[in-house]
Amino acid sequence: MADYTRLDVWALRAQKEGYPARSVYKLKEIDEKFHLFKSTVLFGKSPRAKILDLGAAPGSWSLYTLRNTASSLTAVDISPLSRQFDKGLFDDKERFFFIQADMTAMETKTLIKERGPFALSLSDAAPATTGNRSIDTARSLVLAETALEYAAAVLAKGGCLVVKVFQSGESDELLKKIKAIFDKGVSFKPKSCRRESFETYYIGIRKK
């Protein structure tokens, strides 16, 4: 089994640049390739467009969003966010709202729906891994399906989706569903993903 506790160059860079986890560079690569934060749906008519961050802990994607957009952000995770690097950004009640809860729970879904509609939905959610690929991919797919449910329910027309998934035959079906909901659906694996990881990201562009 891979040792994910070892700090590699990405993790060390994240700490140096003020992020709690290396995952920030995955979002940065996605942002630079697909320009989701710069799209007109986010910055054309409303500087306070809404973004949703599912599976947010320890908080790297939330920090990247708050530092690089003028949007308001709703973040959700069953675990608390790290406060090591936020420098008060997570205390900004006008721009940031954190829900510490299970993203799959019905009451959580209701609360998030009340805070929408959103221009962009992000999900870096991952299950606690067991080392058994079939179990881990199945659990990952549940979270990814939940993220797609949110996208269908709370994304505004023209909104976009980023969702992490552990690749499997079943995950191909998820990409087909994304293509049915969005004008375009693509798979993208950032360079900052660990080489031994079987995670990838599905991008849904412009909700129909």
C-alpha cells in the first residue's frame, strides 16, 4: 500500500505557500486548464456568484477559492477545517459558510439547496481508504454520485462541476451522466496527483 503520510514535493510546497494539503495544486491545474473561475457565469453579472465545495476538509480548495475569486463560498465536510493557514478567511461571514456534516445526509442536502443556486460545484471528497481497490472505488463512487446529485439540484444553468472519482468501470457510467447534464463532460488527471493513485477528476462544463 502506498505511504500517503510521507510529505512529497507537492505537500512541502503547499505548506510553504500556506495551504494545508497538496490537493490545492490539483484544483489550480484544473482552474488553469478549464478557466472555471474566470467564466462569465462567475464574473459576468455577479461578483458574488456562489460556489459550493463538497468534502472541503482540510480546506485547501476552499482557501484557493477565497483567495482567487470574489465569490461567496459554502463548504461542507464531516471533519473540521484546518485553521493553520486561513488568516481569518474562514471567519468572513459575508463570503464563507461552513457546514460540518455528512454531505450524503438529507438534512445537509436541504440546507445546501437553501443556499443556492451555485455557479460552480467542487468536490474533492474521498472515502477513508481500506487498500482494497474494489471497496475504495465503490465508496468513492457513492460520494461522486452524491456530488452529481447536488449539481443537478443546486447548480444554476450554465454552471460547472468538478468531482473526484476513483477510476473503475462503474465510474465511466458517471461520466456519461455528466455528459447528459452538461454541454461538455471530460476526464482530467492533474500532474500533481500521485503517480500510484487511481483518482481522476470529471469536469462538467455549462449545465444545460
